[in-house]
Amino acid sequence: MKVNIIGAGNIADYHARSIKALGYELGMIADFNEKAARQLADNYGCHWTTNTDELLAEKADLVTVAVPNAFHFDVAMAAVKAGHAVLCEKPMTRSAQQSRQLVELVEQNEQPFFVGYMKRVHPTVQKFREYVARIGTMRSGLVRVYHPMPSSSWPIIKKQLAQSPNAALDGVFVNSGSHMLDLLLYLAGPVKKVLAARMQYQEGCFPKVDQMTHALLEMENGSTVTVECGWLPLFGVGKRENGWDELIELRGESGLSTLHTTLWERPQYESPVAELWDESIKTKESFNAGMVDNFQEEYRLIEKALLGEAVTLATAQEAFAVDQLIDDIFAAAKQTGE
Ligand SMILES: NC(=O)c1ccc[n+]([C@@H]2O[C@H](COP(=O)([O-])OP(=O)(O)OC[C@H]3O[C@@H](n4cnc5c(N)ncnc54)[C@H](O)[C@@H]3O)[C@@H](O)[C@H]2O)c1
């Protein structure tokens, strides 16, 4: 499989490393920042360009879109129009409206399109899906996403925003909450209605950056799910007591299933853990598949998908549902006066 990457920043390094580790071909990297493009290409021994069109004119089995969120729509649209199969980093775009347009284009062009919600590809998460099927009628759920953010970081963020107010910076809800909302929809099905939501923003950041989000969701399966997502300066909390406090808990009439997810950049040190309390046998089970690099797993599955196998990667349609839910939560937060 030959892959080309657009965007040569932080996450592109994880993609390039995975492509090489799996023995796939990394053909070209494009970034309008010449230094970034050249450096990443030098590190991984491939061609580079500052012109995205040049990359899109190249033959490849897959184009990975690894630019900041605000540019996903334009770059992914161009890649699909150029006839490429695409892996787009998450969130797919920054609005349901853009995502709907992208889904329409993907459906017209009939090229494979995957979105980088890579938490769901971990074998522990696949096992967790089996646990969820055993909880019976789902009554309630909790989606928790807390990441440690030292108070000392905020003045730096404020300064960076003041220097480049047009810089695309999304907060914790869009960047990390989106992963967990994808998991929720994947595991528990669609949301019927956002009942209430509140966003709290960090004071002094222009443009605004969210620090805490709360939402209450009515699911089509009749249950109610609470969402809490934030950047807080707490470092000793969470399953591993490292401040990374992420979980999904789904509670039904026959059981309680809990998934503790992990820090995305540490696949070699941490593994998600799935748990199930099964009321019928009064027993708690837990499952830990061990360390699996989500980025590598993503590419392995893409290769299978390109060969026609059904895989668990997020489709454009599924990622659109996440973007719609994000929009709905933002809208509900405005209605309740933040
Ligand atoms: N899967 C995950 O868990 C995960 C984790 C971190 C980041 N991400 C996602 O990865 C994406 C990139 O994040 P990052 O941290 O690497 O950002 P970054 O700012 O480090 O890098 C982005 C690069 O894209 C380049 N760029 C911007 N617009 C471009 C364009 N139109 N054409 C070509 N190059 C362009 C920039 O010059 C920069 O070098 C984001 O969408 C982010 O949400 C995903």
C-alpha cells in the first residue's frame, strides 16, 4: 500500500512512523510550511512538496489528511475530487454542514473514506462492544473526558492566540471529546435529542477556548447519557492516576459496562481496559488486550478495507453524526445561556 500525507505536523509523525513500521510505502508529504515538509520527509525518506496539488496528482492507494481541523474540509474535498481514497484526521470537519457536503461528495465518487477515530480500532474496544451487548436494556450512560492542563499553560495559550487570532485552535471538547462521542455513537447508537448543555470557557482567551462542557443526551434507545469533558489541572486522578480521566460507562438492566480509554500518544505504555458486571451470573469480568498502537491498527485495517473486507473504521457518514452532535451540543449550550 502506498500512502501520501498532507500536513507535516505533530500527528503526521505518528502516521509516517506507522506506515513505515508496517512496511507500507510512504510516497510524499505535503505541507505549505517548507521546513516542516522537508524535515518529516527527511526523517522518513520520502518525497516532499509545499504544493498539495502536486501530491494529489501523484498515484497512491491512500491520502492521509493530517492538517489542523479547520482545514480538513478543503483538503479532504480536494483529495476526494482528485479520486483518492482518504484517511482524514478527526473531527471530519468543523460543522455538520461541511460534513454533509463531504459525505455527499464521498458517496458520489464512491472512493473509500475513513476518519481517524482510532480509539475504536483497539481490540479492547472491540471486546467492550461484546460487553455492551450483554447489559440488557440500556438505562443510562456516562462519557467522561478529563485531560490534565496545568494552570501555567493558559498564559502561553492566551499569548499564542493573541499573536495569531486566526490560528485554528479547538478546545478539549472538539479535539478529544469528539473521539469519545464517536465511541458513544458506535457503542450505544444514535442520539435522539440534546436535552441540555453548558460550555464554560477559559477567561481571557480570544478566540474563545472551552475548558468544561456538560451535556445531557436522550438516546434513541431510550436511555439518558451524561457527557462531561474538560481541561482541568488535576494530575493524580483517573484509572492510572495520571490525570488522564477518560471513560465510557453504559448501565443496563442486566449489567454495567465500563471502558477506560488511554492517552492517545502512548500506545506502547498504556492499554484500554474493559469491564463488565453481569447481573445474571453476579460476576465482574475485565479485559485488557495489551498494548496496540492505534495508528498502526488503523493502517492495517485500511489495507484490509481496500481489499474489500468489512472493518471497524469510522466512515464519513459516522463522522458526520459526530459533527452533527458537536453542533447540537454547542447550540444547546447557547440556548441554556452558557
Ligand atoms: N487521532 C488523534 O488522536 C489525534 C491526536 C492529535 C491530533 N489529531 C488531529 O491531527 C490533525 C493535525 O494536528 P497536529 O497536532 O498534527 O497539527 P500541527 O499544527 O502540529 O500540524 C499541522 C500541519 O499542517 C500544515 N497545514 C495546515 N494547513 C495546511 C494545508 N491547507 N495544506 C498543507 N499543509 C497544511 C501546517 O503547516 C502544519 O505543519 C488535527 O486534525 C488534530 O485533530 C488527532
